[in-house]
Amino acid sequence: MTTFSEATALAADGATAELDPGWAVGDKLHGGYLMAVLGRAVAGRSELPHLLAMTTTFLRPPAPGPATVTVDLLRAGRTAGQYRARLEQDGRPCAEALVTQGTLDSSAAWWGRAKVPDLPAEEDCLRLTAEAPGSPFTVPLLDLVEHRLDPACLGFAVGQPSQDGRVAGWLRLADGADWDPLSLLIATDPAPPVSLTLGITGWAPTLSLTAYVRRLPAPGPVRVLMTSSEITSGRMDETVEVWDSTGALVAQATQLAGVRV
Amino acid sequence: MTTFSEATALAADGATAELDPGWAVGDKLHGGYLMAVLGRAVAGRSELPHLLAMTTTFLRPPAPGPATVTVDLLRAGRTAGQYRARLEQDGRPCAEALVTQGTLDSSAAWWGRAKVPDLPAEEDCLRLTAEAPGSPFTVPLLDLVEHRLDPACLGFAVGQPSQDGRVAGWLRLADGADWDPLSLLIATDPAPPVSLTLGITGWAPTLSLTAYVRRLPAPGPVRVLMTSSEITSGRMDETVEVWDSTGALVAQATQLAGVRV
């Protein structure tokens, strides 16, 4: 098993990644994983320690193996640095990102109205497996990122898709590492897509994903809630909240994905 | 009065914009306006007609007057084209965006769970004025984009800030034009920021704003609902839904902004 840290490491040149085949959904590398590789390259270039915001546009899926990451500074500020990061393979661009880097802490909210998602205790949720009976493809990612989902989201797996448009559960890194601002990017793109819970079995390729990291996560599992507003004209939005084990909001994300209905 | 169309026009070279001083909040040009200028430049380069998704990182505020827009194609697909767009002034980058271009229609949702926001009829809402008594700055934008807000959001204006974190109202372009996928970018960044409704009177500079346009809007005003999840460590998220006069979801957005509390 490759740990998150190993799978996102860059060579000494700070620009060469070795994309790991385990961090995949079907035969495609996971979007959150590619974001984490880009985010790690930015962190290596910045004087500010943490990723605050990142939008990644996915251009073409890279294959496992060597890839090149290029980081350009757009603006260096005292409290925020802004960067462009680009992932290429065989000279072809695979993803491009805009990243804001800064400093996170564990402060309480000055004001907030978000509520920690209501879901069963971790031990009452069901762990997804990489090879599920009837699944259209294997999900190697699920061996590396433990997804324990609210059984209420899992009707699709027994031929009873829901109309709720909700995926909720507990996530842990299988290597035992605590979550950090980079690995939280993985949690902002959980499995399965909302479309699958609605009975759409095809691939839902992300066009663009935006993640905000709001504070340093406490040790322990995170709770993830993913919802969608609409599936219209072959496109689906998905919104994700990630909450740490103390019930603090640690990350938020939104993505636009393609679906075939 | 400069119309939206005039204020976002590019010179015959397709790369020179004349940033209009009217599209401003205080002495800063409005983020949605700058996004529309970038979006128009992308549309001029693409074979696909409509903006589907756009994330803009704001680097430094440009001044009214000439600015240069550079558009780079990242990937041309049959149904989606992906671009990088950059706004510069006096050789300094002011904003950079990732844009997905495609084709919108007016289809009904295949599935949806979003609900049109509950707010009073347009005539029962209160129109914001560019120069409000007690406001820390003038908002010229409000002469060009009519904001009629739910009175329930306006306690802050009489010294009674709310704890709701909600801004809701009806928007129309004062030039009488119907909304289109580019002008909807203006509506994804409505006034005032949620922070002001909570009693934070300072500037809330957008670090990054992500907008999705979901369908072609019907003629007439749009309804806008903006909420926030949390203000933590000097940063605020804001989420926006834009609904057309028929009650269809036409755009969504999320932004991360700085606030001083």
C-alpha cells in the first residue's frame, strides 16, 4: 500500500511526480489525488504553509507514472500567495489549477450557520469496498481511503436508487495518517458521485472542482456530506462539506461534472 | 449610463478592454464585472457559445481605463472548451481565470432538489441606492444593476445587523437588457456581502470566485440568494444561487473572501 504522503511526493527537483495507480476510480486517477499532487508542489514553492483555496480544471486524465508539475507565482502577499499549477504528462496538459496559499489555524468560528451533518455513528456505517458486486468498475481508491457511508445513501447498490441526491459518511486514510490540509483535498471528492446514488451508472467526469480549506483538522476521521442541486443538460453540480472529529468545518468544495442521463 | 454590453466590450483586437468606472463598489471595480470582461474575451475565441464554469482569482484591483485580456486555449473538446484568461493593466496581472465554455439550453432538470428561494414579491423589496446614508462607501454598481432586497436582510442599514447570514432579492440590469450567461456573472456577486449584514462594515475582498451557469435565463428579473457557512480566521465563504423569472436555477457560485473582524 502506498501512503498518501508517498503517493503525492515530488522528486528532489520539486517538479516530477510519480502518479500512483492505487489512487484511482476505475481506470482514472482520482481528482482529489491529482489536486493534492498539485497542492504539494505549490506548498514547496510558497513561504506560506497551507492551502486555502484551489480550483482545478481537468483537461485529460493522466496515466499512472511520471508527470511534471509546473508552478507559477501570480502574486505574493503577506497573508496570501496566489499561484498557477499545471500537471503535464508526455508534454500534454492534464490539469491546471489556481491556488491560494496562506496560514490556517484551529480557531473557533467568529460566526457560523453550517451544522455538522446528521449521520449514523461511524461503526453503524458501511465500508465501501474496492470491488463491489455489480459495480461497473473497481475503485482502488477505496482501499486507501476508507469510506464508511450512511446506509441511507446505499440503496443504489441493491438496485434501489434514491431521489435524495445525498452522499454522507466517515472517511479515514487507511495508512493511519491524520488528515491535513493537502489530504483533505481527497475528502472533497468522495465516492460515489451523487449521480450513482440516483441510478446513473456511467462515469461522471469532473470538469472543474473548487475546494476551500477552512481550518486545521483535528486527529481522527472526517465526516463528509455531498449533495447536488440539479442535473441538467448532462451536467451535475456537487457541493461537499468536510467536518473533523470535533465537529468543526474543515473544508468545503463544489464541482461541476458531466453525466450521461 | 454605460450598458453592460458597452462596459464589457473589447476592442477590435479582441484583447483590449476599457474598464468602466460605473461598475464599481466603493473605489474598486466589481468582481462580477471583471469576470464578465474575461468571459467575453473567452467567448470571442471559442467555437462554443456559452460560459459554463469560471473560477477567477483576484490578484490586485485594476483601475478604470484600458486593460489587456489574454486568452489561452487549454483544451478544445467537442462539447467543452477549456481556457485560461488573464486581465492585466500596466503590465501587472490583476486577475486570472479558468473557464469552461460549452452550450447551454433551457431544458428542465433531469433531477433536482434545489428550491427557488422564498422571498417577498419584487415590488415589496427595497431598492438599494448607490449612496446610502451611513454607508462606508458609495456603490456606483447599484445604479447599473438594480438590487431590490428582501427587507429582512436590511437590518444592518439601521444599525440592527442580523445573525442570519443571508442576502436575498431581485436583480435587474438598469439598461433594460435581459440577463444572459455573461451578465449572470454580475448576479453571482451581489451586494452587500454577507459580512455587512452581520455588522462587519469593512471591505470583503474576494480571493477567488467560482461561478457555474446552468441554463439560459428567461427574460425578466432574477432572484438571488446568498448565504455563508462560516467566518473563521478572517475568511468568509459565500454561496449564491440565481433563479430566473420562471423559477429555474440559472447560475450558482461560491467565493472565498477576506474579512476583518
